[in-house]
Amino acid sequence: MKYAEITSEEEGVSSSSIRQGVQEARKIQQDRFGKEKFYTNAHMGPKQIRKFCLIDDECKALMKQAIQTLGLSTRAHDKILKISRTIADLAGIDQIQVEHVSEAIQYRTLDRQEFF
């Protein structure tokens, strides 16, 4: 969130609304992984990532740029794809889109930055 949003006087999204969105995303994941031995995106291994985190050429180009620019590892690549899949699930969208990948990359770069 941007600083202006955090300090805004306007009322934000309620906890119950966020809870409902998470529950819906979990249901999407349970349906997706019905026959698998796990039920969340976080538990996917490399084989499942290749199956369930398909991305288009625009997303692939963004991932390539991130890997080259940020020096990301294969493990980081896979984590970004899993997070992208979760972001798409939270949005109720079947196909991972470039904005989902971009958001996931931003989270990864935040992990690597020192703020103070």
C-alpha cells in the first residue's frame, strides 16, 4: 500500500471481507488440487508449478527481466510463480496475468531490501 492509503481517513476493507476472499481463494485451490496430496499453492513442488502456474509470453518476459536484473535463483523464480498463482486466485482469475507476476516480484524485492 502507498503511504497516502495507509494514512487516509477513509475506511478500508473490512476483516470479514478479506476473510471471505481468502476462503474463496482456498476453495479455488482445493478444487484445483483435488487429487493431489496437498491443497494450497504454497505446497506445490516444481512439477506442480509447471502444471498449475502457466504464464503467457508477456509474463515470461517479465520473469526473465527480473531474474537477470535482480539475480534471482530458480527457487526465487518458483516462489514468484506460486505467489502469482495465489494473487490470481485472490482476484478470482484463472490465468496468471502480468500484473500478478509484477506484484509477486515486488514482494520478492521487498524481502531483499533494507529500509534503514
